[in-house]
Amino acid sequence: MNKTLKTNERNRAALPMFALTLPLVFETFFRILVSSVDTFMLSSYSQEAVAGVGLIAQYIFFIHVMFNMICIGTSIVLSQYLGANRDHDATEVSQASALLVSSAAVLLSMLVFGAGKPLLARYSIEESVREYAWQYFSILGGIGSFFMAFNLLQSTIMRAYGHTRDAMYISLIANLVNVVGNSLSLYGWFGLPPALALPGPWHRLVLGPDTPY
């Protein structure tokens, strides 16, 4: 049984290049689409909120790059071990990477909560924009760091094992969850009052893209 499963995994990893890269292109597109849709939907709620998102976007991108560095290294080592049929070592690499991104998420979260407000105080912006920016930064960059880290890591591991389509499908589902969650928070669909105010969309930014993973 275990031998059959391992053989299937290796066959999946031996898929043609086009079958591996096309789902990756769509997965990347869906990830970018999440942010674009959020900005578009927030523009109907508050221009100050959109300004807050734009202000913090560069720092969120930096956090994303930090986690991506770990994931790229994981992908390289994991692919080498899987190609050499060293399945036990590949499992250990995945576990070590999970521990590493967890440590990085803790460090970055502490940095956001400790230095976020002093950093925003350096900007000459309206107080309402600063408040929106802090809400976005603390939820997505602070608490959301853990979701972001394991989101990227799990996608990396899935791709290394050849499950590129699964990662693409999950990104598509995440977009749908994100749109519905934002709509409930902003527009009060199904008769629900839009009483979540801005933290509602902020939590959707965290939970929408990452919870299905």
C-alpha cells in the first residue's frame, strides 16, 4: 500500500512541464487577484481605507518575500530529496521548514506589534488614514503572518510533490471565500447589517486567502 502511494507521488512529480507550470500561472494570478479585488471593494467603502492599504502594502510585500525565501529554499532541497527517492529526508525537510516559518512568523508579528505604530507615526498623513493603516497592518501583518507563512509553505510542498492543480483550485476557492466575506462585511448581504466596519474586510483578507489551505 505504502509502496503504491510512493509510486503515485513520483509519477505525479514526473508530469510534463506544461502540466506543472500552467496551474502555477493560474495560482499566482488568483493570489494577485485577491488583493486587487479587496482594493476594488474597499474603494466603495472608504477612500481613506484604500489609502491605508496602499501605505502598508509595501510592508506586507516585504513580509511575503521573507516567507518566500524560506519556501524557495524548501522547494529546492525537497525536490532534490524526492528526486533521489529519499522520502524520509523529504519529510524531515518539510517539518523543519514548518518550524522555521513559525519562528519567522513569531518574530515578524512581534516586530509589527512593537514597531508598527511608531513607524506609522513618522508619516505625515491624516489620522483616519493612519488608523485604517494600523488596523490593516496589525491584523494582516501581525496575526496574519502565521496564516501567510503556512499558506505559502503548504503550496510549496504541494507543488514539490506535483500537486500543482490542487494548489490552483485552493487559490480559486480562496478568492470566492474572500469575495463573499468582503460582501457580508461591507454590503450586508442576506439582510445582515454591515456592522463589522473596517476590521471585517481586514479579517477577510487574512481568512479568505489562507483558511482553505
